[in-house]
Amino acid sequence: MKKVGGPSKGQFLAITRQAKEWAKVDTQRLRTGLLADLKRMFDLAKQMATVEGVTAKQAQHCIRIMGYIGQIMNSLAKGFYEAKALRYFQNLEHMIRESKKDSERSAKT
């Protein structure tokens, strides 16, 4: 028997799909913004390392900062977090679909 008036798995699946799309869009926008800020920080550190009158120790410190910023940019550019979030949503969609199939089979019997 089907419940009347209650939430359906189809509604749940639709919301999950929408959330997955938001994760794609928002994560990409966030990552793009972070990469732009990091690029500006990298450029500033480069300028600080090469400005006239900078000591060798100061330049070395700026170069280390540039290296670390580069590592962060590389990590963000790979999209690790987005991929992980998308995997969670894909697994959730799969679980919902399987649940929906089981419910449809039960209703037929």
C-alpha cells in the first residue's frame, strides 16, 4: 500500500540532485575565488622577495611562502574536495534509487 500525503522518494531524489548541482556550482565558485586570492598573495610574495633592498633572509622567507602558496594552489586546482562531495551525492542518489526499486517491487507483490 502506498501512503497518501507523505513525502515520496522521488521528491527526496529531486532534492538530492539539486543539492549535487549546488555543490558543483558553489564549490567551483569558492575554489575559483580562493585560487585568485592565492595568486595575488603569490605575486605579492614574489614582489617582496625581489624588491630593491630586501635582505637575503627576507627574500628566502618570501620564497618559502611562495612555495607553500603554490602547494595550496595545486591542491585546490585538483578539485579533491569537489570530487569527494560529488561522490557522496552520487552514492546518495544510488541508495535512493535502490530504495525506490525495492519499494516498487514490494508494491507489485
